[in-house]
Amino acid sequence: MQLLDLIESYNAADASTERLYAREGRRVRGGRTDPKYKQSLLEATRLYQAVLDGRTPVYRLQEAMSTSDFQYLFGDIIDRQMLARYQHTPVVWTSVAKRGRVRDFRSVNRYTLDGGEAVLTEVKQAEEYPAATVTDGKYSYSVKKFGRRLPFTWESFINDDLDALADMPNRLANAATFSEEKFFTDLFAGSNGPDSTFFSSGNANVVTSNPALSVAGLTTAYNVLAAQKDTDGNPIYVSGVVLMVPPALRITANNIINATEILAADGGGDGTGNNQLRVQNWLRNDVTVVVNPWLPIISSSANGNTSWYLFADPNVGRPAMEMGFLVGHETPELFQKAPNAVRVGGGTVDPMDGDFDTDSVDTKVRHVFGGTLMDPKSAVASNGTGS
């Protein structure tokens, strides 16, 4: 995707002028409120793209960097390019976790209510209505700050090596996405597979006998999830599920879900149990396959390639986990270090001239997020070992 397309797609996704430039009330980006700013940004973007494509010599960019306005425009280009890449990169966690918003760095509580939904009791004439018992649950977490600096040298820029400039937004966007995905996976997976505290016999959310992924194993997992009940003994309605697998099970999972028919034993009228029914694959309408490449990294034992998970749709009201982001800082933010040098005789210093001591041009990314496990009744798992 071309840089201009990226910026346009970012603008379309975040079209509000206030959000686009002020990020929900924060300081205006680059201090630019002039109505001609968008046109200037477009012209600067075209110049930058032309230099990257080799259609315009790099000295044109170097000349522009020395002007009073271009350094702000250039910073906005890099910032928007990173955010566009971040928004277009597919992520796994949104399929199974609720997205939350947190006001500050202090611990926040998430409360859940269970009960009060039992089948209504008959109330006879002049009798008092019975009271319901409601159980509340509390989950706490706090968001944390994550980040990294990405320096490149003044010599690289002088040598017409624009790889650093062209690649930096992509790398920073990937770093932010990877950080979210690793943090999310670490919530429910451990070194030996499914987290033993969350997925336990006490929570009744371990697939019986830890079967390998198969039609039979998936059917068992579905039955375990469907057997969950609330505190009133009512069934928990699950309209759709997500099957999360490591890359090693990608083909197996997709073969199961995309098969047109399933051979199912019907118990057999002949007493042998060998009769088979050919049925349409009902799994393809109820199950969504999600491949999580972080599973074998977090679960570093052999179980990392055999473990698989079934999560209820997080939009049904009982999410298995939540990922939270700081209000006003819900996407990664890019910063460039101001030059700490002055020219002899006075005058401003171009930020691309770099640091006084090393001539390095320093950029950093900051991302703030956190999360927690919540309802174990919305997830089941198997380590795939068959034991």
C-alpha cells in the first residue's frame, strides 16, 4: 500500500478534526491549526514518497527539512504512517477479549454479576415474593507503559540511505501490535500450555482427557463449554465460539472447519455402533478459527504446538478476558527528541542534524495498555497430549 493510501485510510478511520489533530483533547499535533495545514501535509507527503520511490533526489528532502515548517509536517507523516500500519495490522486478541478503557494508571476493578436469573417461582395469593441471590465477582488490573527508542544516524541520512526513514513506522507499528498480542497470550497460556489456574477442574473448563485437535475432540470441548451453568443453575447461552490454535494446528483446524461433511457414528441399530451418518459440517457455521503465532513462544514446551482453546464470543456478556487502554492514549504514540545543540552564532538547529554528542536522531514509541482474565466459564482448553 502506498504512503498516500495509508494516510488517506487513516484519515477516513479517524475523520474527526478534533481527534485527528488533538487526539481526544490532547495538544494539537505539531501545533498546526491553520486550515491550510492539510494541503501542506499532502504536498510534504508527496515529496517524501517521491524521494522514497527514487523519483526525486534526496537533497530535495534535505533542503525541505531545513525549512521552518517541514520538520513538523515530516513528523506528522511518520506518525500517521505508523498509526495507519498499526490500524491495518490484523490482531488476534480482539476475537476473544473485551476492549476496555482506563482513565489512569491506578488499578481498576471490573465487576460481574451472577444470579438473579433463576426460573421464576410461583407466588401464591398474599405470599411475599421470594428474594433472589446475586453473586458479584471482581477483577482488577492496571495499564502499564511500554515503549522503545529507535535511533538512526545523521550519516545514514547524508548517505541517501532512506531505509531507516521508510522502515521505521512499520517497525514501530509492528512492535506495538506484537506487544499487545504477547501480553494477551501470556494471560491464559503458560510454559506448559493452558494456564493451570484459569483452566482447571475446579472451573470445569478443561476438555476431558486433553484430546488432540480433531472433530471428536472439538465436539467434546463444545459440550464442556455448553455444560457451563450460572450460579442459578441456568445454562449459559453461547451463540458462537472462537477456536484458537498455534500455527502447527492451522491446517488441522481449517480442514475440520471447512470440511463439507462429517462422518458421525449413530450408535447403530445393529448393536455394533459402527453405523455412520453423513452430516453437513455444522462446525463451519458456529466456529471461527484464529491462529495465534505467540502460543508456541509463550508455551515453550512441546505442548505449545499441540494446545488449543475454545472461547465464547466476548460480546455475549461474559468475556473470558479484557484488554484495557488508557483513555486519550489508546494507540501507540511517536515522539522525536528535540535537538540539544545550537549553532555558533545562533539560529535554530534542524532536528535531522541530531544529538550534540553523537549526531544520532532519536525517535521513541509509547504504548499504554493492560488486561486481565475474567470469566473462566467462557473458555475451555486442551493441551493436546491425550492425557
